[in-house]
Amino acid sequence: MRTTRVTVAALAVATALALTACGGETAKNTGSVTQITGQKKAGSATVLDRPFDKPELVLTDTTGKPWNLREQTKGRPTLIYFGYTNCPDVCPLTMSNIAVAKKALPKADQDKLQVVFVTTDPERDTPDSLGAWLRAQDPSFTGLTGDFATIQAAARSLGIGIEAPKKEADGTVVSMHGAQVIAFSPKTDEGYVLYGEGTTVDDYTKDLPKIIKGENP
């Protein structure tokens, strides 16, 4: 297995500067982001040399109640993804891949894993609509919505750039966002592994047992 060093500049570009327009092209984010270094595996996982702190983030869950990210994922293996339900491709595929891989885990490990989907389009992704969308993926997934500026700040603290949704000339609304999944360790509560949008079901199936234990994939 070959490993290569990922420089600060290279990984910043990979995680934050390349935004995905679901159903469209990529664009560059000019906002400030956290710069990080990591060690790239031959697989899809990037194990970070400088893990992320978990954001101090309180939003609204799909039941309409406040949900504190730090408190309610403390000591649990957690995957966090920023996206939106009207995305026609990347977001549903990412959630589907994680859902399929999660079902391959033993029941006890399934119960430990926390998957959090934070909307980048809170105006349209209400608690009800977000809840219905996630139930079709996996009823155990947590969906969060709320103030866009708060969501954007939390994403940027994880090196993920997002932009406010914009209406195109044809009337469609597009949300530009980084398409990375961040895995948080149950041992340290730090985000120590990053997955890109090309991560497959097989990749997650292979790595999740180690993520659940707080080990490097």
C-alpha cells in the first residue's frame, strides 16, 4: 500500500476550495477555511495529522427540537456531512453508500454509529422535509437545519466550504458545498478521518468497523 504526504495547500484545495454543485460543475470558494495536513492512503480515507475539533453547533433536528452536536455525539463514532435534500446526485449517493455500509455492521456497532446530515439549504430543508428524506435513507440518521450563517461557520471550522443557495436562470436552486464526510473518533471526539465524494460502499464497509473503535482505517 502506497501512502503519500498531503501538503497543507493540496488538502485545503481538496477539502474546501472545490465546491460541488449537485448536478452541476465545481467552483472555487474564496472564503476563509481551516488549513490541515494529512496522510493520504491508497484507499479513499485521509487520516489527518491535525484532527478537527468538533464544532460547537446547536441546530434543529427533524422533530423540531434543539440538537447539540457536541453533547449528543460525545463518546460516539460519528460521521458528519453537509449537503441538501434537493441535490440530484452527490448528496443522496453519499448518504445511500453510508446507509448500505452501516447495515453490514453487527447490530451492536450499528447502534453505536452516529450519522449526522447538516443541510446547506435550510430555507427549503425544513425539519419535516429533511426528516422524510433521511427516513428513506436510514431512519437512524440525524438531520439538522437552522440558521445558514451558523451552518456555514461550522462547516468552515472543518475545512468545508459552503455557499448560500442561489437560483439559476432556469429557476432551479443550487447549493454549492464541499462534499466531504468527516469521521469523529469515539475516543477523542475529534474529526480525524476525511472521505471524498468518490468513496464507495465497499470503502465505507471496510473502514467503518475501525472508525467505530476510533482506529485509523
